[in-house]
Amino acid sequence: MAAFLRRLFKFRTTQLRTPARAVSKQPQQAEAAKSAKEDRGARIAKQLEAVQGMPAQTKLAELAIGGLTAEVRSRAAIGLRDEALLHDVIRQAKGRDKGVFQIVRQTLQQLRDVQAAQNELEEKRKQLIQQAQDQARSEDTTLYEPRLNTLLKQWKSVEIGASNEQITEFLSATHQCRERIRQVQQQQLKEQQQHEKLDQRTQTLMLLGETLTQLETDDTREPPTLTALDALLKTQHNRWLEASENTDVSAPEQSRYNTASAALRAYVEAHERLTQVQEQIVKLATSAAPGGETKDDAELGIETAEQAKALLAILDWPTMFPRPEPVIVLQTLAKQHKKAEPVEQPDLARQNSLSADLDRLLTELDCALENKQLKPAKQLLKNAQQITKKLDSRHQKPFAARMQLLQGQCNELSDWQGFATTPKQIALCEQMEHLAEQPIDPEAKAAHIKELQEEWKSLGGSSDRLLWARFRQASDAAYEPCKAYFAAKSDLKHANLATRRLICQQLQEFVTQADWLSIDWKAAERIHQTAHQEWKAAWPVEFRDNRPLQKQFDELLKQLDAKLNNERQRNEALKQAIVASAEELMSAEPLADAMVQAKELQGHWQAIGITRHREDRKLWQAFRQACDAIFARREQENSRQKQAAVAVDEQVTSILERGDQVLSASTNSDELNAIWAELATYNPQALSTSTRDRYNDVRQRLHTAKQRQELVARLQQWTGCIQARGQAPIDRTDVPLEWTKFNQLDQPIDFQELAIRTEILADQPSPAADQRKRMEIQVQRLAQSIGAAEQSASPITDAEKLVALWCLAPASAAASKELEQRMVNALESLV
């Protein structure tokens, strides 16, 4: 290793020896060189001081180009921020100073990147504001709220740095969007309510219609339960009133309800009247016994019939409903035991009256035949023939010829009309035959067959039996596919009935076996909905067979509804409590805690089970409004914080400007400390990005200036100690305690070596006579640094050790004034 070091420093030693000979030969030139070097060092120190003092940008540009050392030029280039000056410096440094060129180019690129990022953010802000304004004006409400939420999330990423005008524009547009969302939600809620009311009215009409159909087709002769019918009428009346409130009901719809409810009410009232006279009917039926033709029996039968008629008038049973057994009994009693009519005795007055009636009928018959009215004519002829039979031979004779003439005219008119209707009947046969060949829906085909048959009847039939057979054969052929369809429909009714029976069985098992204390209420609600849907899907069914199943199904649903409603009401109470808590948080402080609690309430809301849809919507709207109010306070707080941040920026900017002035024009430590203390009172995180960067920069410069002042003070203290040591030994109690650790009393002190080591640390030249020793010391330091685990902390620490060794040297050791001056000069050059 020693041989390697000697070879390494051989050339340098040779070079150092030559100036030494030159100095010995030319002392004047050496002195001039030394003076020039010292002057250069002073200028370099002055330039470094100017750079550290953060001068104006123009001064930094001058130093970046004309600095005496690469360090000065690099530090000046690092401090440049003005873009125009940067372009000027990079143009001059190109090809001359690679380090400055690279620094300035990197700075320009950073400025471009920052400007590009700011431009991109500004453009994104403008786009988001425009999108928010467009959405506020848009009539398209598809995914309106998700689009608004997306805009709000995107705005959060660019909100920092936005101007007050931009923030105001965006918030105004989003406020309009929220108003639009509220309007849409209100409209949707209103439409939903209208739809629900329409559905309720439709179900009411359907239920009333099904009940009327059941009553009209009931042939059991047993009256239904009046309590059930009365309850049905009352509940459906209340249901209709609720479904008709604040909505327009069409006239046909209202008419259908009025007709159905009036018919059911008439049925109930008739049964109530029947209940009141039930005992009288029983007594009347018991007292009415069959008898002979005696006068007493006849009179008793007449009285019973009269009483039965009176009771029938009181009952006034609606004709559209089947008659119950008591009404049938009354009608039977009213027709029995009629008063025996006296045997009509032929007398002249009656014969004359019948003759007058016959003459009148024949006159009317003559007019009907003249007007080609066949149907009235046939009826008049029939009535005339009946009266003729009641006349005796003497009174029949004057009308015989006239009757024969009119009957012949009626037959002729019948033949003529038959000739006119035959083409129509043939056309009906052709239509029926064509219908038989058409593959149309069986329901529609059956309806069309019935229409053709009704039209055939309206033509009065046909005397042509072949034509009638043709029409009937075509009708049977057309109806043949309908038979299979209606047979299949009957099978479907039986299958649907079996399905409904199975639904009732499964629903009964669920209601009976379910553990209502730990049940999954949402699953129970789905079972309720599924059962109702499957029940409706199992249609059509035979009404009479379905009636007991319907009662069982309704009762099971009623039981399940009671359980579900209890749970819904309990959950609604929980949600009502959450709404109350959220409303209390609207004015709670601090806001951050209120927001956290609001989010927790939202989680609790989601965890609550089933509720009624309408009540849940009302509670959700109240809860949403309370949460919106809470988070709106956050927006207001953010706005206030931004305004406060702007005010803080202004205050800090004023202090930073004073700091720049102090750093560039003064080295007074009190002023620096005052600026430092003022800046320390502000939190940099509360500042904007640009102000925070400038804040950190000024703080760093203040810290550097304070360190430099401290260093200058320490160096002055050290040089004072060195100068004091030259006059007299220094007491160890007058120096810092740590200096005693550096000084070794048992070792001799070489003041020349201490001066040379200090000059090496300060990068200052040593006299030519000391060059050999300086080289040896450098080699020694290099060897020590190679073998050491880590290097010294800093040149200042090493210099302090050398000063400690110098000042605490034994009193017997003495340094020359030249060495003392060299030591002082080297220390001063460390600044």
C-alpha cells in the first residue's frame, strides 16, 4: 500500500517541488501570485455570499455565467426561476459550462411541466364547470344523479387552486342539478302514487265484480254471510275513497264502482229484509196446507196467497241475484189457491165486446200488412184467432171472410219476406263455413260464431229446413276446435286449482312452523310476494271450487301480513329514531364528529330490515335531507377555510417579501430571527401550493443565513482564542468542555502540522516550504480514511478539533506569528 501511494503521489510531489524552487528564485512573482490568489479567494467568497443571500434574479443570471468557480455558477443557476433569464443563461452556457447548462435545462423543463400541469388542471376545471352547467340545463334525466356524483368526485381532484369565480360557478350549477333531482324525485313519487291509486281502484272494481259474479252464479239457495259482505262494502268504500283522493277518476270507472257497490248494497239490504220477515214466512208456509175445493179451503188459500204477495212486495228481491229458498216458497204460495174463476156464461154483451175487439185487431192487422210489418202482423193474427175461438157461431160468421182474406195476405207477406231474407241467410251460411276453415283464436272464433247465430235469429229463422241444416252443420264444424280448447281450458282450471291447493298447503306449513323470533323477515316478505304472484298466475279456475281455497288463502295471508306489519312498524320506529338523530346532527358541533356519526347512521339504516314502501320513502326523504344538510355544512366550512387560506396566504406573502428584503440587504441576526419567528407561527399545510413552496424556500434561506452567522461567530471565537493563546496559555475552564476531549496532554503539539491541516480543510494553499509535509499529511489522511469505518462528520468539526489542540497546547509549546496568522486565515476562509 505504501509503494502504491508513493507511486500515486510521485508526479504531484514533483510538480509541487518546482514552484518551491521558483519561489526561491523569484520571490516577487510568488508574492504577487499569492496576493492574486488571495484576492481571487476573497472575490469567490463574496460571490458565494451573494448567492446565499438570494439576490435578485438578474444578479443570479450574471453569477451563473460569470461566476469565478463552478460552485458559484451552479448555486446561482439553481436559484434562477425567471423563464426569460433562464433562456438567456442556457443560450450563453451552451458549449461553455455543461453543469450550468444541465441545471438550467432541468429547471426550464420543471417550469414547463408545472405550467403544463396547471394548464391541464385549469382546462379540466373549465370542462367540469361546463359539464355541470350543461347538466343543469339538460332535460335528459337518465342516470342524472350518478352523473352529478361523478362530476362532484372529479371536481374534488381539481378544486384546490380554483378561483373563487370558478368555485361559485360550479357550486351554482350543482345546486341547480340537485334541485332538478329533487323535482324529478317528487314527480316520480307523484306518478308512483297515482299508479298505486289506480291499481287500488282496479283491484277494488275487480273484487266487487268477482263478488257480484259469485252472487249472480250462486245456485246453492243459501244466502252468504251478511257480515262478510257488509265488511267488504265498508273496506272497499274506504279503499276507493283513499285511492280517489287528489286524483282524477274517469267517469266510466266511477260509474262501474257506483253500479257494483249499489248492487251489492241492494243484495245486503234485501237479505236484511228477508231476515226480518223470516219468521212470518215460516208461519205462512206452515199454515198453508193442501185442502179440497170447499169454500173454506178456497178462502184460506186466497188469504195465504195475498199474504205471500205482500211479503214479496216488502222483500223486493233484486232480479239479478238468484232467489233464496224463502223467496221461492213465497212465490209458490202466491201462485197457489187462486180464487176460482166463475165459468164464463155466453151472453150478448160479452159477445158484442169480443166482436168489437176482433174488429179492432183486424183493422190493425190490415194496417200492418199494408206497411209490410210481418212480425206485428203475425202477432195480431194470432190474437184475432184466439178471440175468434171465444165467439159463438153467430158472431163468428160476419168476420169469416175478412179473416180468411187477411190470413192469406199474411202468408203472402211471409213468403215474400222469406224470399228477401234467403240471400242473407245463405250469406250467413257461407260466412259460418268460411269461419270453420279459419285457424283463429278459439275465444275469438266462439264469439264470432255467437254473433252469426244472433244475426240468423234476427232474420226470423228460415222455413227452408235444408238451409237451416246447412247453417247448423257449419256452426258445428266451426265450433269443433273450440270444444278442444274449452276442454283444455277446463283441464287448466283443474290444474290451477291443484296449484292453488298446494300453495295453501305450503303457506300453512310456513305460517305454522316458522320461528317468528329469529326469522329472516326479508325472506318472509319474499314468500308473501311469491305466494301472491303464484296465486294470481294460477288462473283461470272454477269459481265455485276455488271459493273455499280463496277463503283459506286470504286467511293465511292475513296472518302473515299481521306478522310482517308488526316487524315493519318496529323497523319504521327504528328508522324514525335514526331520522331524529340525523336531524339533531344538523346543528351539532364539531362538524367532523357530526359527519362521522351521520355515516354511522347510514350504516345503521342499511342494516334495518323490512318496512312499508310508502313509509320508508317518507322516512328516507327526511333522512336524506338531514344528511344533505350536514354535508352542506362541510361545503360551507370548506369555503370558509379557503377564504381563510387566502387571507393567510396574503399575510404570509407579506412576511415572505420582507424576508426577501432582509436576506438580500441585511445580515442582522435579530432581523433574521424576527422573520424566522413570524414564519414559525404559521402552519405551511394551511397555505396554497405556490405560497407553501415560497415559504419553504425562504425558511431554508433563513436557516442557511442563520447557520452562516453562527459559523462566523464560532470562527471569530476560535480566532480570538488562537490570538489569545499567542499571548499567554489559556485556562481549560475558559474553553468549551468538549475541547478537552480533543486535546492530548501527553502528546507533543506540532503547530506547523495544525496549520497545514487547517489549510487542507479550508482548501487553502500552504507555503512552498511546507508542501512536502502537506503531501505527507494528505497521504496520511487518505490512508486513515481508507481504513476508517466512516469519515469525519464535517470540515467544521475537524477544524474545531484542530483549534482545540492549538489553544490547549502545553504552555511550553509556542507558535510563531506566521503560523498563527496562517491558522487564522485558513479558518476565515471556511466561511
